[in-house]
Amino acid sequence: MATPSQQGSGSDSMEPSLTPPPESPDPSFAKKPKLAPASPRKRDIPQGVWDKCPKCEAMIFEQELEDTLKVCPHCSHHFPIGARERIESLVVSGSFEEMDAGMTSADTLEFTGTSSYASKLEKHRQKTKLNDAVITGLCQVGERRAGLAAMDFNFLGGSMGSVVGEKITRLVERSTEEQVPVIIVSSSGGARMYEGMFSLMQMAKTSAALAYHGRKGLAYISVLTHPTTAGVMASYASLGDLIVSEPKAMIGFAGPRVIRDTTQSELPEGFQTAEFLMERGLIDAIIPRRQLSERLSEYLGYLCPATA
Ligand SMILES: [Zn+2]
């Protein structure tokens, strides 16, 4: 019999599983002759040069997508964007002074599921070249100096653990000291379950820091991007003096399926989209990504007295 473990070597790099992969149920499949390479499609398109829009299915030249800040030029679908690209798209070039760049998570609970938290962290550090799911720093947005945090969904789903909470808190405290406004661009699946209660505590900590910042009469603009949910939405993301969102972002606390099952009722059309929440007053404005820098700078102009 063929040994299935010799096959599918492409999965070797996947995270280790506690249970071995199941045996092939029907050995005859294992002996199936190899099909001819599935390449009747045009081979003159080099790989990695084109991206397909998941919304309108148009093929977009990668360089074009970079130039449009990853917004589909045909249907305006907003592709995900990383924290570094986000910061570059918002600040005056060369003005960003990163804070706490080397801060990394401790695996206090020594959490282990299908793989250990420590190994997940290491894998995501290598994959994203980030130390955790947020980058923070002081910068210039238009004519104003501001504290800026940008979350990155690629790092463990943008989840908020101790590092995300601490970096955001330090940024807000520093902005309070320097009397500058704060902008936080959120993108998160919520609290980081691998850190248990420690991640939930970040909700209170970040909220308190923002309250002190607000008491000094300093502005905070929360920018929601797809998706912003759970513990992040239930703390700093919903506390902005202004709350703005990218178009069509999914914003909510629990997922729609959980809510449908709990309430045993059909959810209204467009539930948990930015547009739905703007109609109902939670979100103040929906801003396409390419206008975000300009609009934020405009808002800061209204909200913050000009410094001498
Ligand atoms: Zn499109």
C-alpha cells in the first residue's frame, strides 16, 4: 500500500497538528495517475504580477493596485492593507517616529491548543515582519502633529493582547503629555484568546488612557477598517470623538451567526456594515481610503487649536 505520509509534502510547512493526517480512505485514489499540469490558461502572465479582485473579479496589475492604495480601480473594493502601508498612506513622508518597536508578547499562560502560542507568535513574526499586531508612533498628519496607531490584521487576526493594549496605552499617554490628538486605525478580530484575561484587561486600560486624554480636551479620531469587531470595537475603537470607517467594512461585536442563533431572529439587510451603522448614528463618516489622509488632516484642523 502506498504510504499517504509520503504524499502532499506541500503541507509540511503547515503548523504542527496533534493528530496525524487521516489515512486515505480509498487507496485507489492514491494510485490515480497524475493529471496533466492544469495550465491551459495563458502562460504568458507572470505569477505575482496580477491580482484578482474578489468582488468584481477583474484582473488588476499589481503595480496599479499599489498606486491606488489597494483599492480596486473598477469597483472600489478595498483590499486589506498592512500597518506599514497604512501609516505611509496617512502621514507626511518621513515624519513617523515609531514607539516601542521592539515590544513583544510574553506567553504568560503558556497556552497550547493545536500549537503553542509561542510558536504562533514566532510564525506570525516571520510572516509579517512585525513584532505584534499594531504599530504606534508620533507623526505629522497634514499640518498637525498627532499620535497614530495602525493595526495589522495579518498578525494573528489583529487580535489585542498585552502588547497591542500596552502600545496603544503608551501612545495615548504620550499624546496626552505632548498635548496632541490621537488617531487609531483599527482592524481586529478582538481580544487575543491566547492571553485570556490579560487581553480583556487591555480594554479597560486603553479606555482609561483615552479618558485622561479626552479630559485634557484633546481629540481622538477612531478609524474603523474591515473588520473591526469584538473586544477592540467594544473598547478604544468605539470611543472616538469622531468615528469614521472605510466603505463596506464589517463592524460589530459578536459575529452575525452568533447573534442570529442567540436572538433566533433574521438579521436586517446590511447588518454590521459600516453603511448600516452610519445610518444609525454610530459612525460619523465613511471615507474611501484614498481620501483618508486629506480628510483626517481636515478634521484635525477643526478639532485641534493650531499650535504656535
Ligand atoms: Zn473590483
